[in-house]
Amino acid sequence: MHFERKVNVPDGWLKGFLQVQGALAMRPFVFDVRPVDLLTVIAFFQDNKPLRPPHGLRYEFQPGEPVRIVLEPWEERFTLKGTHYTGYARTVRLWGRRRMELLLGILPYAERVTVGVLGRGLPHFYVCHCGPYQFVLALSGWTQNDWSKGSAFDLLAPQVEAHPEQTALAYNALARRLVAGRTQIAEETGLPPAETEQALFQLCRAGRVIFDPTTMAYRLRELFAEALDVNKLFAPDPRIEAARRLLDAGRVSLRNVTDPDPSQGGRRETRAAAVVEDDVAYEVSVAVDGNGRLRFGRCECQFFQNNLMSRGPCAHILAARLALDARGIPVPDWPRSLK
């Protein structure tokens, strides 16, 4: 006989689990690496004690070249053989690199490792493929950033919530299939890609659907017998409220807006330069992709200067992205190889 036992867990644990699901569902950039290359990186920082900060790790992406890992402060570069990057030039900086040592017991048995990164100081994950088994390690942006406290990466997601009818359509489509990818769900529901993605993101946050990073597909999985009060568990961030006030007061001016370049290897975000008037006028830059996710932000305010994007965007960056949302973000017809 099979018995299921109900286990009550603290809200912090529950929030941490759902935060991980939210991070995985935000479509990080993924690529496969050889386990031996990660072992080489880990061995270097184990054998070399940094004499001064910074203690970061950078993933460098250059068009037409393999992906590289750079360890700070030594500026030691490790080429990840077998990788080939075809997008635009970018660098993703992460902290808390010693947590990669958690992979030491798994890497010798892995055939390959899938790495997924969201952006500077944001969550990232490693999927070790060990024959019929997979080991997934999801890490927050830096060591002291507890998942249960929230990393503010939710502010990078589209800020327009999916309508309940759209969420129901996505849920029902997944209920019929049990397992499906974003494209399949969008085709079955007839919803645009951005609305489909936001509906799935909300279902993951509510514990009704899980995202499997090993197959890049969604699975129907009701975690709770009763509906979860998401608004109580995830209180609205005061920064988004401040951003909406700035926008409503007419204090956000978009200056230059650059639409995406749909050519092979072209930029896939809409970029904008804006001026946001708060206590003073701040020059702000933002980049938002076709699915409404904030991919880049820069501001002159003290909050951004102290934290960059490691604690999520400041209110001025959010105000600029809301203004860009109101203008409308084009969804280009990307070549098949870029989807």
C-alpha cells in the first residue's frame, strides 16, 4: 500500500522552493560544458587563496568564440572547450563561486553539464547529466542571498500579470498533456508568447506547475491541497510601487529607443535610454526582451551604485521599463536557429 504523509514546512522553505521555480522558469541562457572544465576551475580557486577582492566569477560570451570563465582577482581565464557562442557580446558576473564545490562529488560521474545563467548577480544553475539520472544545483546570486528572503529577481519578470482566463487556458492545456514546452502550450491556447510565458511563470509561483530544467519543459504538479495565497507569501516590492508612482506622475521620459535586430546573431532586446525625475534627474538605460523580461539596467542613483543588479533593479530602472512596456515592445520574427 502507498501512504502519503502531509509535512508542514515553514513559509521560508516554501518561499525558497517557489523562488527557485520562478528563477528556472525565466528562461535563462543555457549551454553545455565538459565536467572536466568545471573541475579545473574549482581546482584553481581551491589551490589559490585570493589576496584581495573582488572574489567574483565571470562568464564571458563573445560571438563566434567558445564560452570562457574568468576568476577574479587573478583574471585567470578558462576556455570551455566544445562550446560555441553565436549571440551578441555579453559578460555575466556572479559571486559565491566556492559553492561550486558542491558539484565535486557529482562531476566525475557526469557525461556533460548544462549551465544556465540569468544575468549579473542573479540566480544560475548546473544540471549534471549522469546517464539516466540528473543532478540539479540551483544557486542564488551570491552566498548570503538566501532564497527564502527573495533575491528581487521577480522584478525582472514581466510586470503585467496574466489575466486569470489566460492562466486557466495555460493550466488546462498542460493538464491535457501533463508535460509540454512553451511553444506547444502557446500553439494550443492561441496566446501570444509573452502572455503564455507570464501565465506559466505565475503557475510556477503558485506551486501548480513545475519547470524541469533537464528537459526545458513544464510539468503539471499540484503541490498544495488548497490554493496558495501568493500575494501573502510574496508581498509586493516597494520599488515597483515607487516606479508606478513615478510613471503616473509623468516623471519618466524615454529618449532613445532601439528595436531588436532580427538578423542572425543580432541583439534580441529592445533598448531604451530614459530620464527619470525623482529627487534629481537620473539617466537610466534598460533592455527588455520580446517576452517582457528585463535583461539589463543601469542608473545613476545610489541604490544602483551600491548594489548594481545584484539586489534587483532600482525604482528608476523599473519606471523606465514600465514606460517602455506602455510604448509597446515588438516581438520580431526570429530565425529558427535563434528561437
